Amino acid sequence: MSPTDAGTGKVLEVSELSIDFVTDSGAVPAVKGVDFSVKAGEILAIVGESGSGKSVTARTALGIMAENGAARGAVYLQGQNMLTASGAQLRAARGRDVSMVFQEPSTALNPVYTVGWQIMEGIRAHTRMSKKEARSRVIEAMGQVGIPDPERRVDYYPHQFSGGQKQRVVIAAALAMKPSLIVADEPTTALDVTVQAEILALLREVRDELGTAIVIITHNMGVVADIADRVIVMNKGLVVEQAAATTLFENPGQDYTRSLLAAVPHLGRNSASEGLTERPHAQSKVLVEAKDLYIHYPGRLGAPGFTAVDEVSFRIHAGEVYGLVGESGSGKTTIGRTIAGLNRMTAGSLQVLGYEMAEFKERSFKPLRQDIGFVFQDPAASFNPQLTIGECVAEPLNVHRELTPRATRDKVAALLESVQLPSSYAGRYPHELSGGQRQRASLARALALDPKLLIADEPTSALDVSVQAKVLELFKQLQQEHGFAALFISHDLAVVDMLASWVGVLLRGKLVEEGLGSAVLSAPKNPYTQRLIASLPVPDPREQAKRRALIEELNRNS
């Protein structure tokens, strides 16, 4: 046992931790002399940008280390040094003393087994419980995390749960052995703001009811303000600041911390509709017009169908950014893909650049594709990994333009420069760029043909807050320079407020509110919009406490 944790209530103590990764070019330091501890019932947030060392540091609590990683120092979990523990000791500690909640539940859960079976496997690996006892423990854990009807849903497969419910299942798996410490690695990054608020509330309940210590790794300062008791800020492998949450937000001591806080989008700050009293582009040409748009997916093998978009009407004018917000499953991505000709509509009318999509035929629509750009949520998945960035950006040019190889290279170089990437990056492959750099390249590809309309589907949701701020500023600048109209799809209202002058709110396929961004986001009329805004975390612990109380009141009245 470490000499410092006896009688102090410390569940985890990290002492002089340094981690290097051995590469062909030599050792690369990832963590440098980190010290911190976590007490029972405490929530510690470790924040920083990608590459800061926060995930590598936290995972040492489980004895998780990459094959080329070498660690020095000590990581005491319940008195046992996880850096020197044997394989058998590590296996015994995982689940019993410490559990992990991963960022992406879809990859953490095996799609071919029921969730109950997967959680039971962890329990039975660490205890001598019978199958019946383990199943009862799983049902109890699923009930603790708020999954309805756990006795029946214990036999569901992962695909039968929504994104937020899958994250609850992963938390249930972490709770199943009642560990003293939970490490949550970006547990809310890909979730809608309302679901995120529910998951954060759940983690607080786990702490309050079970006394579990929690280490949460995140780049979202709003999440930190919502949940953390204490905060560690990391940059380039170093702890640059460590303080109580209220102290850090009210009086940050380091420039790096201040820059992280300044990068967080705020409703009403730098708003695209600030000072406007009417729709600014109302007199310009209508590029997209939906009238009672209806999109229905028929069920298969006797299963009921699903209505994704239910009689939605809206317009997008030339030169304007239309923000479409809503939770997952609200129909916003379906609308964006239908405008781009990637989905088919069922009924109503949808005119895109003068073309009626109800009469869609690929041959007649193809000439219009060059006037529509698309920026996907995950550029890593939308780029061909076998092509260079230059070849990816050149794809639209090769399809729609007849340029010489030299002219294509010059155009690609100019596009990369326009999105603030060096033209030399044309020779790199997608995996050689960071997330923010890949999204810039995705913007360059979308702008290759000088489109009249650009559709951006959650283009910044997976980016660090500082990188997100740079990409959003770049998007705003490019839109003003090129004058294209844009449909900006997001679940983050602060991001939409920054870019869009006109905003529509979707709920289960219906447009429940629409208007000037300043009106919709500062004085929402629909209870759903009110709940969305209340669920948006802000980097201020005191303000966040008020928002939690408002959410509880809205939930009671709904």
C-alpha cells in the first residue's frame, strides 16, 4: 500500500507519472511527471485538447498501456500500484476496483450478443455468482441507470437501444461489480444535449448514492462545469493547472485554461442574428423549398414502418445559413440527405435549385450535384483512406470538370490554402491529419465546385472545443467570402446561433419552431426548444446549477 493513502480516503493516487511511446524515431514523451489523487465520492475532470495526455493518464488506473508505451512513477488504486501489478492482479482489479466507460458505446458493445450476456460475462469473470444471480445483478444495474423495463430489455441486442440508452448500458456494465472508481472517457461527446444532460445526471446519482469516485475525461468545458468537483487541465503531457471547479472557472490561473474557456460557444455571443428584426435574405432567390415534406421508411418482414419526416415546410434563401437543430432521430440528417439526392422522399414537395425531388431521377438530377456541396460529420469515414488528401479533394473536379492534371493540382492547392491548410498536405493521407485538419480538407472538397448550396451535417461535433472554434470561424469566413447558402445541421444550439440567422427546430420529424435565431434561442415558445436550451451546458458551475433546476422543473411540467 502507498504510504500516503492509508486513512485518507484516496481511491486513486498518481505520483510522478511519466509515459513515453517508443517509435522508430526514438521515444516520444506523452505524459510528464503528473501528480494527482481522487477521493471516494469525488468527481475529478481531466481536460485538455487531443494529444494532451489526458486519456493515456487516466487509463493507467486500469493498467491499460499500449504495447510501445513505457511508464515510470506510480499509480496506486486502492493501495496497489497498477504499473507493477501482475496480469492476474490487473484482471482482478478491473471491474472489481475500477471500471471504464468508453466514448463510443457502439464499439464497446458486441453487436452479436445481448447486452445482458455481455454484462454477465464481466460479473462471472470476477465472482463465483451463478448464472441466475449474475442475471439478477445485471437487471439491478440496468435499473439503476434508468433503463425502462430492465427485466425484458436485458435480452435486447445493442442495435435495439438508442445512442443514449447504449451509453446507459455501458455505465450499467461499469456499475455491475460496484467498483470504487469509474473512469469515463468522453462519455457524452457524440450525444445530443438532452441525452448528455441525462447521462451527467446519472453519473452524479452514482456518485451520491454509491459513493463512487469518478474520473471524467473531456474537452467540453460545459460538461466540466456541470459535473466536476475538481479539475485538472493538461497540455502537451503536463498538468498546467489544478483547482476546485468553481475556482478554476471564476479565476483561471493559466493562459491555456483561459483559451479553452474562451473557445466554448455561448448562446447570444457572436450570434449571426444579433440586431436583426427580420429575415435578412427574405428577398433573395429561394434555393430550397419544402412543402409538407413527408419521408417514410416501410418496415421489413412484418415490422411497422417509420416516419422520419412528417409534413415539414421551410425555405432556404440564396446567401443564408439555415440552422436545423434537434436530437438524434428528429429527421434533420434525413432532410439534409434528401436535399442532396441521397435519400428519397415519400410525399409532399421539395424543390432544390428549381428541381422537384418528388420526380427524382439520377440522370436529370446529376447536373445539379455540382451546385451542392456536402460536409459530413466524420471526415475520417467520408475520405477514402487509400487516396491522398489531394486526390480526395480533387474527386468532384474529376467527375464534373474537364481539367488538365496541372490545372487540377493548382485548384486543389488553392482550395487547401483557402481552408488554412498548407498545399503540401495534398500529398498526405487522411490518417496523417488531425481531426480538425481532416474537417478543413472536407470543407475544401465541398467547395471544390463553387457550390450554390452547402449541406453541413454535424461537422464539428467530434472536435476539441478549441479546434471546433477555429473550424466554425473558418466556415463563417468562407460563407461570407463565397456567398453560398448553407443548411447547417447540429444538435448544439450555441454552434447554430453563431452561424445561422434563421433557425428551425425538429422534434420526431415535425418542425415545432422556426424563426430568427435570436428569437428562437433567446425566447423559445415551444417547451421542447426550452428543454434543448436548458440542457446546453455552459462553462459556469453556478449558472449550470440553475440550468439543472430548470430542467427538473420542465421535466415535472411535461
